[in-house]
Amino acid sequence: MPIIIDRILDDLRNRYNTAITTINKEILLSYSAIIFIFILAYLVRIFAVIKPYEIILTANDPYSQYRAAIYIEEHGLAQFLSWVDNQTWYPEGRFWGRGFYLGTPISAVILHQITIFLGLDIPLMVVCYYQPALLGSITCIAIYFLGKELSNKKVGILAAFFLAISAGHLQRTIVGFFDNESMGILFLVLALYFYARSLRTGSVIITIISGICLGILSGSWGASTYVFNLIAIHTFALLILKKHSDRLFLSYGGTVLIGFFIMTLIPRNGPESIFATDALTCLAVLGLLTLAEIYRYINTFYDTTQIRARFKTFIPFIGIATVLVFIVLLVGGYLTNISSKFVTVLLPIFRDDAPILKSVSEHQIVTWATFFRNTGLLIFFLPLSIYYLYEKPTEKNILLLLFGITTIYFAGSMVRLALILAPAVSLLAAKAIDQTLLPFVLAFQERFALSRRKTRFIQPLSNEQTAIAFLFIGLLLLYAVGTAVDESAKSTQASSILTPVYTGNQIILGNDWQEAISWLDYHTGPKDVTASWWDYGYWISGTSNTTILVDNSTGNSTKIGNVGCLLVLNPPDSLKIAKMYDVTYIVLLVSDGVYQLDSDLGKVPWFIRIGAANGNIIQIDPDDYLEYDSRGQYIQGYVDKFYDSVFWSLFTGGGAPDETGVSTEVFERIKLYPPITDNAPATKGFSDTYAEYAQYYELAYRTTHRWIYIWRINWDIIPPGAITP
């Protein structure tokens, strides 16, 4: 008897040790892979530092975020929420707390305070510079858990790896791109993860966390609208497929209600956001889900066959009544219209009617080349993954399927939305690879059982066939990794505020923008109003003491149109608008250094179109400025009034040959690039008709490489008759 007991104990001990060893190996491999992916993601995103480039924020929007972070850290969040900045959006000023997403600047302030607590003397600018790379790398860990929740660990690890090197994700998570997207994508992934997990477990705590993540997302990024509606569509699909349950009611209802509650507390959104049309769809789905649960509860006690038959006859009338109520509420002003930006995402054809939106390069419809660049070879796995998910429509598969299909559509509708496509593509590609290789794995492990009848007709998979399948997928992924890393390196270029300067046989990075902004900061004060196209508003206001009219988030489209008119009108009409806005300085980007189209010269058609569509002081007609062919198509040329404009006068008036030889060919090179054509006048400065106005404009500063001009309007010497009544 003792011998038998000893044998049993030894057997149990061996089994326990084997199980522990197996578990430890699996956990060790998984965690090692995640750590490796995190390090890889972070290194790729700080490639600009490794090159090295200056530690400087890139693009425009980050400077607005940086200014907000400075104010919050110095004055506190309470004062920021009531801050009216009179130096921005002159003369009405900008109410920052009411119209600004808080997530990004608050997160930077928290990180900075942590570094101070740890005794590290790191400036806030440096924290803001590295924050996007850190949050982007953490997102790769978050998508591992989302992939694991929606499928398994292998899918999670593959998805994390794909996202780490995704060109689409890298665009907005590299160092220096201190904007809403890096934090927004992180909480988008977290919200979907906790929503999917709460749907599986029915846990109240997980549901609360899901709602909190959705609420934080709504205070950090405008794309929270997409996540709200994604889970609403998912819930509606489960209702149609009769897959609703108590878990779905708890998960969806709790997530949406908590998310909406937090959203109403954020000043940018406010309580009125509940009555937005896109928010109403979420509440409508919640109402349908509630009715379905009530019906399901009643059905457990009573026979509802006759009730169902009668209800079907009233369905058309209920639908018509719902539509009528919706129209009445919308027309009566009780509901808020969907913003024009989201409308043009859903229906890109309407973008032609919104020149301000269409003028932004990242709002353009995506070309196939750009789409492929953002996804790489992973694009070829998308149809396969969609098939697998459609073939087995479980709760999780439907969520992933809807996530993939909607992001593919939206990313094709607008360039910048490649960012939300990146996590979806990573998950879909990982799912396709896992499902494709699964039969080979089972065959290799001899776990792919077939009945005797099937074995007569089906040749079993050999180890050689399995090896070939893995080798083929491996080589494909290896090539995908190579192309992705190459695109990643291209994505992590120098900050766009650093100007590539052509100096004969080489191109160098110049600091013209920093130089111009430093001059404005030193020579201007709060009472000096600076006019520029809105592209540069964040740069100028974020790091100088000057007052600006418009920037990248100006909601007053009329003022943007008036600034466009100010630039393209003739001097007497332009001075009238300048006088109304107390303009002292005009900033022009003469060239971006190498490519003339990225200068203000290439943006003039948008000055004209937006001025014609939105300006309300002096009306202009695009036909008087832009050249069209016989079919009425714009052919990238200017005519008539453009060459009498203040813009053309100032643009060419400061381009005298440089004795250093850096830019002696600037004016001659202008004609090599559209939209300037051969009919451009050879003279520089003001035309003969308006030559007398040249004395009223003074070239106050010209940067070292002569790419940025700052002109001063000498109001003291302008006689009253020079400004049209």
C-alpha cells in the first residue's frame, strides 16, 4: 500500500512540475516578445533623435498643445478652463477651456511632474517631445491584449509587432508629434479591449473601466465619435442576429452611459453633446437593446406569439414615426447637426463644398499608393481575414469585422484616418495568418483528427508541406517587415519647422521658421497683430509674443476667408481689411526650401477659393484670379487681378539677389513650378498701377536663407484716401 501511494504522489509531482515548466515557458516567451516589441516600437519612433535632429516639435498642432501644457502647469487646470487668450483669434480671443481637448496637455504635465518627483531636471518641452513615442509604444502593448481578447495570444503578439512598425501609426506617434492622436489611439484600443472583455465576462468593474476609457478618449480626441458608434453598430448587429444577452446589455449600456457622463463633464463637449445627431444613434441602440431585454424577459413567462404577429404589422408605421420625430427635433434645433468634417468623412463628395476642409492635405481622399504605403503587404491579408470572420460570426469576430471594414472605408475617405486603420489592419492581418497556419500547426502536432472515411479521400499534410507553408508566410512577413521599416525611417524625418534649404549642390536643414518667430517674439508685443495664412498660426502664437488673427483650429471660417481676401486683393482693398483687423505685420512663406509648391505660392488657390466662399468684407470671384481651360477645369495658372494683388507684390518684392549666393535663382526658379506660368510679369514688387503703395509696406525682416518675409504696414504714413471706403 505505501508503495502504491508513493507512486501516485510521484506521478502527481511529475505532472505538476511539467505543468509549471510549460506554463513558465509560455509566459516567459510571451512576455519576452512583448518587451522586445515595446523596445522596437520605441526605438523606431525616436529614430529622429538617433539620426540626429534637433529636439523640436514637428508640424503645427503640437505648438498649440505645448502652449496649453505650459499654461496648465503654471496656472492650474481650473484657470485654463476659464482662460480667454486675447492674443489668439484677434479681436474676439480664444476661449481655450471651452474648445480644447485636454488629454494630451494634461498627460504631458503629469509626466513632467513625475520626472520632477524623481529628481530629474527635464524641461517640459523635452517631455512633450518624447511623449508621443512613449504612448505609441504603450499602444503596441495594449493591442496585444486586445488581440488576445478577440482571438488568442498569437494574434495579440503578431498584432503588436505589426503595429510597432506600421507606417500609418508611426506618422502621428514619432517624437515631436505632440498632438491628440498618440493618446487618442491608445485609449481607442483600451476602450475596445475593455468593452470586448466586459462582453465576455459580464463584469461590472470591467464595464466601468471600459466606460472610463471611452470618456477619457472623448476628452482627448475627436475620433471618440467613431468608437461610440462602432460599439453601437456592433450591438445593433448582435440584435439583428439575435445574439443579444444580459452581458451585452450590461457591457454596452454601462460603457456608453459612463462614457457619455464623462464626456458631458468636459467643457469642449458639454451636456449638449448628448443631443448631437451622432450621439443620438448610440442612445437609440440602447433603447432598442432595452426593449429587446424587456421582451426577452416577458417571453420567459408568457406566450408572445400573437403579440409578435400584431407588432410586425405596426413596424412600418413605427419606422415612419421615428423618422418624422427625428426630422422635427433636428429642424427645431433640439438636436445638433453632425460636424461638417465627419459628414465629409462619411460622404467625401461633400468635401468639394467645404474649401477650408479640402485645402488641408491630410483631408484628401487616399490614393492606392498612399493606402499601400500605410499598410504594406499586410493589405493582402485583409480579404482573407474578413472571410474568416464572416464565416464564423461570433460576438468577438463581428466586432473585429466591423472595426476592420469601417476603418478601411474611413481611411480611404481621408488621408489622416490611416491612423485608425493601423490597429485594425494589424489585428486583421494577425488573425488571417493565425487562421491560415492553424491547420498546418495541428497537422504537425498530430492533433488534426479526420474520420476514417475522410482519410480515404484526403491526403494528410506532411511535415514538409507544413514547413513550406510556414516558410512562405515567413518570407512574406520578412519582406513586409523590410518595407515597413523602410517606410518607418521615411516617416521619422526632421521636424517640418526645419526648412530644407537648397544651396547649389546640397540640401541643408535651415532654421528659418525659428529665426522668424524669434524675431517676432523680440520685436513685437501683444498689441501688434500679425496676419498670416492659418497654417502658421500655431507656430507663431505658440512660441512668440505676437497676436494673430487665425490659426489651425480657428472656428470662424469667415475670418479665414477675410485673411485670404486680404492677401489676394489689390493694395487699397487689402488695406481696408487690414485696418479692420488692426494688422501691423504680414508673414509670408516664400519657399519651403526645395519644393516651391509647399510655399504660400502653392496655397494661393486656396486663399482665393476660401476667400470667395467665406469672406464677408469684400467679395472676390475666383474667375478673376485663376486660369481655367475650355472645359472649365483649373489648370494651375493665374490671370489678371492676381498680379495686382498684395500677395504677389510682397512675395516677389523681397527677392532681390543675395550677395552670399544662397538664393540668387529664387525668382527664376519660381516659374519652373506651377501654378506660376509663363505669363507671370518679369518685374518684382508692386505693379505699375499700384506702385505708389510700395512705400506703405516695409520689409521688416528676411530670414537668413530668404525663405520667410515679414512685412510691416506703415500706417503712420498712409493717407486716408489710400484706403477705399
